[in-house]
Amino acid sequence: MARRKAKDKLYQLIIEGLSHEGRGIAHHGEKIIFTRGALPGESVTAARTLSRSKYEEADVVEILKPSPERIKPKCKVYGICGGCSFQHLSSNNQIKAKQEWLQSALLGQSKVSPKLWLEPLQVGSWGYRRKARLGVRYVQKKDRVLVGFRERRSSFITLMDRCEVLHPSLGSKLNKLSECIGKLSIKADIPQIEVAIAENATILILRHLQPLQEADKVVLKEYARLLEITWYSQSGGLDTVKPLFDSTELIYSLPEHDIEMAFLATDFTQVNFELNQKMISLALGLLELDKNDKVVDLFCGLGNFTLPIARYTKNVVGIEGDKGLIDRAKENAQRNGIMNVSFYKADLFEDVRGFEWFRGKKYNKVLIDPARTGAIEIVGLLPELGVKRVVYVSCNPATLARDTAKLVELGYTLEQAGVMDMFPQTAHVESIALFVKTN
């Protein structure tokens, strides 16, 4: 049944738990009410926002009895902005909730728990975000340009002068960025700005629906200097993204493994560089690598895991569906003098048995880091590759649990699992799991 907008209605609710999206769970009559901004044990007044046959959604209007775990949000537009959903809970309690969600997903779908729960992996909770899409809107009545995240459940842009989770190279500069766009002749024809922050540069990709005039370029060049940013322009699809002035090579480093990664502003990279470094080292430790290992890295992207793995093994093969990422993974291997690695393009959601890297090949270990849809197609083929040890990095507990059930069916045991705080202040759950072949 499709969602429908609910008529206004207020509830008084007692919150019983937290859903996997970080919303409070309560019951009202025969319906479950999922309430944004509520914590377990709280008594709240909530306004209905959506209604379906078996459940409804609501937003907190008033906290009648607060939880002792409730804290004051750091951001002054929290609750309006759609960028964060968990600032009313401390970072330590956020990660505890995420581990409980992972445990619930595994027990609910795969009927197993790991033999050992890993300690949650955390770094700083603020100023970590290096990838983002900021909305832009010129408000003619106020003769003002708004730049920021969109409001919750709305296409409106949040009125905000700073963002506490964006990397400091941009997070405190939103007013100046708004001022810059407001001086352009085509300010009404700029819908968004893509953000990509490397270790050595802050890239802003300006999406524009009308051509930039020479006077606009003068403004953008001046603000590039003031904001210490590099402008790219995008007049159409991704193939139109290009440096507006000077080209900059973007870098992030993995110092523990003596690796420097180059990437494009449009490439997928982890939003949290500091957590990424710790995640890679954890994954390599779980793989228990040695110089006799033959490893395959599935959904390898730029080689974020592949190249560190290669430092400690006989050889490693990286597989990815995006040709551009494969090309840059090969360049990164050369950049770092890594010769015991090969990269291949393949759609891992299709039958890959005929590919050169699969046909007749054996690998004793695998790293899997898929998108939210998981990796059910390829995990079913792991026994054919001779894989004995699997490290699975997941951004979706539901698909990890589904794929865990398949791995258990194939004779793998879930040895260890845990959560990693890749996106503090949000309900996003990043997790890692180790499977070992037992028969």
C-alpha cells in the first residue's frame, strides 16, 4: 500500500524502544507509532505525519518526561534540518543503539549471533563529513540565497549558517558560500552543490542550469580564494563535471599501510577518512593476512581495501562494476608501487562464472564491501572459489543479515561482528563481520 499524508492528529505516547531508523516505538490502539526525536522510556506528545494500515509516523512536539539519556543537540537547527537525526542522544549511546539494531537484524533474519562481539569502532563525532550534497535556493521575496541541507520531509533548504558534522574546511563557511552564490547572475538557476573534501583540497561542484557568465566566474574565483576552496562546474550529467579554473589532484592517505590514494571529486569515497583508516586496519586484522594468501576484494572501488591487503599477501584481485573506478584503482596501485594486484570490471549482481578472474581460480580469503543492496548473488559462489575466510563490510544491517543466512547455509560460521560509527549523529549503521568456513 502506498504511503499517504496523514491528517493532523496529536498523540500522547510512552516510548517503548528504538526502531532501526532511530525512531521511538510506541503503541496506540492496534497501531505502532514510529516517532522521530523520541527515546525509550519517554512520555511525549507527538504529531502524526504519515498513516498506513498497520503503523503511523509522528514527530515529537513536546517531551513530557525526558529520558536520562537525552542530551541537548549541538546544532541550533537540529530537528528542522534533515542532515542529522540522532543529536539528542550521546555518541556513546548512539553506537550502543546501532549495535543492538545489528544484533536484532542478525537474530531476526539469520537466526545467529557472532561468537564474539567486537568493540564498537569510533572516532570524533563532529566535523567528520567530507562528502555531501547541499541544496541551493534563491528566495526572491527575501532576495537571499539559502545553501544547506534540505529540511526533513521537505524540498525547502534549511536556513543555516554552519553545519556541525561537515568538515571544518566548509562547515563554518555556509554564510559566505550563500553570499557568493547570491552575487551570481544565474543564482536562481543553481539547484545544488556537491561537496568532496580531500586531505589537500575542498572541492565544490556547482550544478548550474544556465551558462556561467564571465562576471560570474570573476565572483567565483574571488570566493575560491576567500573560502579556500576549488570550484568545479556541472552543466549537465556527470560527464560535464570539470574544474572551473585550475585542476587539483585529490588525495587521501592510509599512513599505517604506507599508501596514498588519488581520486576524482565524483568518485565514491568514505565520508569519514579517520574512521576509514581504522576500519581498514580492523578488516585486515580479521583477515589474518600472510604472504601465502590469495585474496579477492569484491566491490573494490578505488582499491580502498585492495591496496592495503596487497602489502601483506601473495596477491590480491579487486573486482568492481564501475570502469572509471577500476582505471583509478590501477593508477593507485602504480602510484604506490604495488605490483601483486590485478583489477577487473564485472557486475557482481550477475553470473560471473565465465570471467577470467573466476574461472578455475581459487582464493582462500575474501573482502566484501557492497552497496546497501548487499551481495547475495556473489556470496553464493564463494565456495566455488575455495574461500575459507570472509570479512564482510556492510552499510545495511538488513542485507548483511540476509547474506549471513546464506553464508551459514553454505557452511560458514559467523565468528565476529560489530558496528563502526561511520556516520555519527545519524541512524546509519556501518558494520563488519567475520565468517570462517567450517565444512
